[in-house]
Amino acid sequence: MLLDRPTGPDRLKYDPWWLWAVNNLDLLLKPKHSFRTERGKKAGLMKLLLSARSQYLTGQASGAVDLAHVIDLVEDLDFIKTRDNNLLSEYASSLTSAKAQDYSYLTGIWFEVRMAAMFLKTGLQFTRPDPPDFLVEIDSTTIGVECHAPRALPGADVEKRIKVAVEKKGKKYKGHAWTQGSTALLLDATWLVRASGREVVQGQTALGAEFLAGLLEALRTTRYGLVIAFWFGHSIGQQADSRAVSCVNGPVDISDPALVSFRSCLLAHFRLEDSEPIRLPNLPYDSGSNATQPAK
């Protein structure tokens, strides 16, 4: 069980959320050296959190954004703990390993954790052979599923970035046995949505037609039969404060019945925000102007 979330005036301050994240990571991951010790502060996750706090105190929005993503990671790990403690142990090892000093590795693992939590919520049966990230059993068929969290700088060419991301993943495992059957690529497009410079987006219009165009073009050069690009945040509409997700996927017409079932199962069991605005992960959990301002 997680520690109580900050409430009252603390809900609008940075440090209470930062301490909440650190203390819960200690409880969930049980690192060899607590993140609160001097040795623990050298771990990748803790170095990131210390950097985020430093950035926030100097007025940089990235300090709030990074912490917000870690808070989402904490909540996903806690959900996994309630369903599969062995899986939690596997992710704990990854998140506290030497590889976790690499920020791109960390963001990739965060996305895998998010997808594993989604699979558990939908009842999908899966294993983690690495590679691929997941083998999912559905309709007596095994689907190979890879995850990727491409990043982009503000103002980047999103269509080009998505093509590069899909093609890169297609080339990496070319010839592997698992790529000869049904395959899906899942993308965390949250960082690409951020590249547009917007923090509040309107459901599935967040990336525009150029994103889907780039997605479909990239699919022609890979063996992936399905690509789903998600972005995550919180609803600021009628169900304000609840976690929300939107996505685009392609191709529209899939001939592989196993991939059709996989897509239907995955997308039918969580709330897709088609119309309500989504605020990308930020602090605090509201849409107020204090979200990226240092606490007084």
C-alpha cells in the first residue's frame, strides 16, 4: 500500500510530492541501499529525482515533468504489486540496475511497466522473454510485442521522428524468430506530444494527421502488423483528476485476426479520451497556473 498522497496546501507544493515519490520507491523497489542514503542517491532513479528537484527550484518546467512521470511510475508499480509480486521484483531489478543510470533506458522501462499494468488490467496473458519485451497469448496465438519511448526536442519534425522510431525497432530484430509471426509495436508518444509545446491536448487530435501519416509509411518497411502510439496524462474535463490515455493506431485495416483481437482487447478496457482535454503529466494534479512554478 502506498503512503498517503499530499493533501491540502501540500498538494500544490513540490517537495511533498518529491518526498512521496522517493519514500514509495523505497517501499516498492527495496533497493540494496535506500534512496535516502548517500549510496542510494547514486542510483539512476535517485539521481534523476535530485536533478529534477534542482531544475524545479531554478524555475525549469522539466523538473516538474520528470517528477510527474515518476509519480505515475510509482502508481503503476503499486498496481503490479497487487497482481504479480514476481513481476514487480523483475522490474525492481531493472530500475535499480547499472543500466538505470541511462535516462533513455529508464524511460523505456517506465513505459514497459505501464504496458504490463495495462495487460494485467485487461486480463491479457503475457511473458517477458526479452526479446521481445512481451509475448502475449490471445486466441491460441502468440503475439510478439515490442515497446519504445521515442523522445523529441520542442519543435521537432514529429512525422520524421516517428518514422525513425518505427524503422529502428524494425531493423533491430530483423530475422529473429518471434518476428516471423504476429507482431505489434507499442509507442509512448507522450514525449512527442510534448515536442509540440502544448501541455493540454484534445484527445486524439494531439499529434495531427502528419503523425498517422508517418506511422503508416514506416509500417510499410517493417514486419510489424500493428503499431499503437499512446500518450498519457490526466483528464481536466468532467472526470477531472482521473488518469487518461489517448492513442492512434495503424494500419486501420488489419488482416491478422490475432492482432485484431489484441487491439480490441487492449483498447476496450481503459478510458480513451476522444473529446475531453488531457493535461500531460505535470505537477500538481490540477490544471492551475501553479503547475510549473516553484513552491514558495
